[in-house]
Amino acid sequence: MNYSALIVAAGKGTRMGLGYNKMFYPLKEGKTVLEQTLQLFLNDPRCKQVVIVTNRTDLPRIVRQNESGKIVSVNGGDTRQDSVFNGLMAVTEDVVLIHDGARPWLPMDCVNRLLNAMEQEDAAILAVKPKDTIKKMDGDYISATVEREEHMLAQTPQAFKTSLILKCYNKAYDMGLNATDDAQIAELCSNTRIRVIEGSYANIKITTPDDVK
């Protein structure tokens, strides 16, 4: 199945203490975070297009450093939701995989499982079971212990039929909704059942310095 990959790459690196976009942080593999993230998609013949969404400051550098014919670079917005919507405007394939640029260690078998699911589904996401006990809080105190088996930790990529997620984003703006991920937009703005596919604990999102040790 052919697809477009939409890479959200506008991170400022605040929690990393960098003072610059964490997409340019050098990993021990010898590549930056963004280069490592892009490698999987650029090497996958099913990926016909990579849309990189970033901020106006970093856009020229990203354009200079990524000249593959697959890549389209787009200015982001004020929020992640705005950035994804801008990126969706440039998507050309019928299926889009929306991925956090700060997840550079995505295994290919996760992409394979997502695409296999998308042969029958309109939407599918990666998720893993929580390893730790989850506590519900009331201020600084525990109010309840949450049953782990009923919860999953969402990851990216999140896969959608492009026409579906575009309709959902347009509806979300009409309704004034602010969502934390793309699946929530689809949950709130459609009746589409969203398939949950086994993700990988290796597919971590780089947020703090501990994540790259």
C-alpha cells in the first residue's frame, strides 16, 4: 500500500534544555533526530511522499538539508493541531501516516502492521500497554488506582485515509476543538472505528535528555 508520511518537526527542545529545535540534536547513530526519523520513510518504496512540517525559523535549514524528491516542506502553525492541518493540505496519497519527528527509532515492522490494517480500516494507530501501575491523582494525592488492562499508551505513526482525517480536522475547527493527537480528532469528529495496532517500546518520543542516553 502506498502512502504519504507527514512528519511533525516543529519541536523547540525546551524540555531538552537545548535552545534550538530538537530535530537537529545529534544522536549516537551519527544522524540528527530528524535524519534518523526520515531514513525509514525515505528507504520505504511504499512511501511516495514525505511532508515535513516545521516552524518558519527552521524551514530553510530543513529544506537545504533534505533535498530528496520525495520531500515537501511546509510551515507549521501555532499548535501541533495547526501544524498537522497545514501538512495535510500538501498530502497527495490516499493514506497518510502522521508521525512525530521526535520518534526516530520507529521499527519497520510497526509500519508494516499499520499498513496491513489499513487494507481494511479507515484509521489505525500504534499503542503499547503500560508497564507501570497507573494512579489517578487529586492534587498531590492518589485518588484511585487505574486498571492497566483497560488502557494503552498511544504512539505514532497514526494512519488514516487522507479524506477522512481532512474532514475530521475541518469539523474540529468548526467545533472549536483542541485535541492532543490525531486519533482524538477522528474520535470526536466521526463515527469511524479506530483500530489499535501493537506498537513498540523502542518507539519512544524524545522529550528529555534521559530519552537519548
